[in-house]
Amino acid sequence: MIDENGSALPAHGMPAERVLAEVRELRGRDRPTHGGRLFAYVYDPGVAGLDELAAAAYAESAHVNGLDPTAFPSLLAMENALVGAAARVLGGGPGTSAPEVVGSVTSGGTESLILAVKAARDARPEVTAPRIVVPASAHAAFAKAAHYLRVELDTVPLDPATLRPAVADVAAAIRPETVLVACSAPSYAHGVVDPVERIAEVAATARVRCHVDACFGGWTLPYLRRLGVPVPAFDFAVPGVTSISVDLHKYAYAPKGVSVLLHRDPALRAPQYFAYADWPGYTMVNPVISSTRSGGPIAAAYATLRHLGDDGYLDLTRRTREAVRVLADAVRDVDGLRLVAEPESTVVCFTATDSGPDLFVLVDELAARGWHTQPQLTYAGLPRSVHLTVTAAVAPRAAEFAPDLAEAVAAARAAGPVALPPALLALAGSLSPESLTGDLVAGVAAGLGLGAGGGLPERMAPVNTLLDAAPPALRERLLVEFVSLLQRPSY
């Protein structure tokens, strides 16, 4: 596939058909993004024609640059429409208790969360060592924001029984230097909604902003409520909530990457902006991290929302909820498995009982049967688990999961748990991140089937078992080194 010079840039141009054939060949190695058997990373509504519509809208605006709304007012109009739609879904806009909600379209949930932290930090310039308070279940993007923005991260532990932070612990974690308190609706790992009302109340009492990370569930929880599901208050109807993030490339089913960051009023959003005029070029004014922004994702999201409409999203949520019920029942019916939490939204999360199979082997067995799930490692007394992000496209296939799950469990039991060399497990439990050397990492990677330049093992259970045995700081370092080995240029 690579040209004679070993590069993606050939000496001579190639015919379009051949280039597309190469792309399709490469894509053939990927996990399927459609068909209802991939429970992570992608969101598929299973709506005929939607991909083609979104692709056409994307192409119409792919070369439009969001850097200057005066040059490209079409993008400004579509962005304002997306923000207005998100505000309406999340309890804001005219006629609500939050009539002045404003927002920005970002490239994804991570950018939305980074900007929420930036706005909170920059609104308190007198605080020289700012801090943010988040539950242990908060998305890792908060840690990324803290790292990038030099803000300290205060993590509140979870109650193992509820998988939520205790409100008293959140209140106790707030200091004079705290600029933001965050909570999730729902948390990604387990799909449970934090006690937003009470967390927002303690934040307001302390005169601190409260951000609700609804990137994952912000487009489904309101529709679940309309379907009669008991969804706790989490949006702008809660007085102390100052900002909310929601990803449109998740359950609004837009192509990646489009998220919306909402603020209760323009004054709260103001510190989010960056402007710079002290140079001889144009004055830079950016509401988000990027300067140049392609209009493609925004136009694709706009087309998706317009096409599906409110009734369409209600129906997609209904189908998703039914698929969640079927999958959860399948887990309940298998001896050796149990749900980590009763499903509240669009997540089914399960673990093994003491007499159950090795979960990491089970994940591989499910993959061998065409079901791609997401393993989650042990953390602070919480067991390793398997996460299923359920979308509307799963509904027609959900009934197929139960027999395959039972068969996969039987195969995992027969295979037995992963048996890594005791010395390697001991090393993983005792080694410090600083003591890792390149040669040591390369040797471990080779033993696990990870090759330089993109080589991946057929089964991931050994890799996950090793990572599970390591403390978080060592996991991070190992994964950085593993990914670094995979990301090597093709020469």
C-alpha cells in the first residue's frame, strides 16, 4: 500500500479511485462503526440515509473557516442554532429559569471541559493557586484540564454502594482556592447520575461555579424523563448549575467531533474567550481553543439535528432504553456475572462474581463473537468491569447478545484466568514509573504481543491483566510507552 518511497506522499499523484481503495482497505482493519455490536467510541442511531446527509452537509462547509464569523456568517448561524437547541434540551432559554444561556461549539467533550475549567479559573484572577473539586468518577478530561491549565485537582472518593460522591465530602473538599466544582450526568464508567442538586447547592453556598458534565448523557436524560424514567434534576433548572457540557457526536448522533459548552449567562462565559492584538497581524479573538475551525462538523451536526427532530430523538431514546433493558436482563441471567449498577441511562456495566469468569478473557471471547466491549480496570476498591455504551442501533441486535454472552462466559471459564509470569506481576505491583527504561518497556511490550509501528496482539487479556496489577501512575506510564511504540512513522 505504501508507495515505493515508503511514505504516504508518493512521488507522483495517484488516481482518486486508487486512493479511496487504499483508504477502504485500511478501514477494513477497524472495528465496525455500524451494526449495533460496538459498545464504545461510536454512536450509531441506525437511521437509514443519515450518514449520507451528514456527509453531504459536511462537504458543503468543509472549507469554511470558523475563525472569522464576519467572513462566514453561515457557520455563525448554524453554531447559534446548535447552542440554542442544546440550551432548550437542557432547561435553558426564553421562558425558563435560565433565559440568558449562551454557549460555544467545541471539537468534543474534552475541549468543553477544558474551557469550563479555564473560564472558572480566569474569572478568579486573585486566586494564585486555583483548585477544582471533582468526584473520582468524573471524566479524565478534568484531570487533563487541570494538567494543561496548572490547576490542582481535588478528587472526592465514591461511596462504593452508590458509586457517587457523598455531598458532605464534596462540601469538605471546597477551599478558598476552589474555582469550580464538577459533577456528572451521568458518569461515564457506570452510567449513574451524581446528586447534582445538592452538589450545586454546596457550591453556590461557597460562591463557587458548578459545572455539570453531561457530555455523555445530556442529550438522552431529558428524553428519558419524557418517557417516564425517574431522572433526577441535573440541568439549568437547578439554580446553582453555572455551566453544562453536552456532546452532539454522542447521543445527538452527529459525526465527530462536535460538543456544546453552555453557560447560564454571558458574564459567566466571558473569561472563556481569548483575544490578542499586540502583534502586526489580525486581532485574534477565539471563543474556543482552536483558531481555524472547519465548518464541516458543525454543518453535519446542524443537518443531523434538523433531520431527526425532537420526535426522532424521543423515538431513538425509547429504542435505546429498550436495548438497555434487554442487555441488562442478559447479564442478570448468567451465573457468575452481576450488574455493577442498575442502569439509569444508556450504560450497562457488569462485573464477575467471586465464582465468575476472568472478565478480561470474557471481553476477548465476546470480541471473537463480534461484540466489542470496553474493559475497565480495578480502582480504589471497585472491581474490574465491562462497560457497554448502548445506542439505538443496538436495539435490533440486542436479543442476540444473551446467547453469545452465555457462550462467551462458558468459553472464558474453560480457558481459565490469564496466567502472567509471577515475576512480571510482582514487578507491575512494585515498579515506580520513574524506574521504567526503554529497554524494559520494549521487552514487556514484545512479550505481550505489542509491536513497534502498529502491531497489536490478537487478544488483549494479557495486556489488561498486567495493567490491572499496576497502580494508576504506573498504568499511565506503561500505556504512554505502549502507545508511543505503536505510533512510529512509516518510512
